[in-house]
Amino acid sequence: MAEPELNYYILFDNYTQGLALYELLRSEGLSARIAPTPRTVEGSQPCGMSLLVKAEHIAAVRACIERRRAEYRDIVEMPCQINPNRGKFC
């Protein structure tokens, strides 16, 4: 059985930080998606928003965060929770 694909969730103290980083990443041509904070870490986070980053982009995203001194709370690595067959019944 293949290893599950890994995704990275960037967590924030508030929506303002999340949206600011999202716009910063977009302006630098980096890929990230606004997503709800995963339930497994949701209770410890004051903000329910996160940015979802695929494993192949995380190094560039981390470099951008460091270079631009962007605010965030944590980066959490988790197996992909997105089921591409969701909603397909045939």
C-alpha cells in the first residue's frame, strides 16, 4: 500500500494573518489554498482558517514566510484528507 500524500496546514491566530499570507504567497506565484483548520488541531487554535499547501510547494512557502517575516502560528504536516472520489456514486 502506498504512503498517503502529505499536506501542510499553516495555522494562524486570526483571519487577518491568514489572508495577508495568502495574498503574499499569490503575489510571489506560490500555490496555497484557503481551508478550514483540520478538526484534529482545531480545538487548540483560536482561528478556524488555515492555508493548505501541498508537499511539493512547502519549501518555497517556508522560504517566502522567512524572507518576508510573515506572521503565522504553526505549520502542521498531515496526511491528505481530500477524497477525490467524494460525491461520485457510479
